[in-house]
Amino acid sequence: MAENNPFRAGEYNGHQTYHIDADSRLSAVRRFTLEEYRVALELHDLQKTVRTAIERRLRRLEREERNGAVSER
């Protein structure tokens, strides 16, 4: 997996770990930045539910950005 993968979860015994199941990815998505959403959408192994959640959140953030609103994340 790429170094810029937004689903990086930390290290275990010197090895990078990642969120790979839908539940942990959905949890991680709540903390993403706008750029991390865009990078995540480019991943080839993205579950449909995770992709849908990212697309919804991305549309909301972009709409808020256009309207000058500040998001709570």
C-alpha cells in the first residue's frame, strides 16, 4: 500500500498497519481531511459502503467550503 494511504493505522513491530475492514475504515473516514478523502477515493480496494460515505462527506465539505461555512468534521 502507498505511503499516502489515509487508512494507515499505525505500526506494529516495525510494520505499517492499515484499516482494511469496512467498519474500521468507516470509523477512520470521520477524521479525514479533504485531501485524505480525495486520496482514499483513488484506492482500488475500497468497499462500496466506504466509498459512498466518503463521497457524501466530500460533497458536504465542498459545499460548506463554497458557502464559507466551517465544518465540525
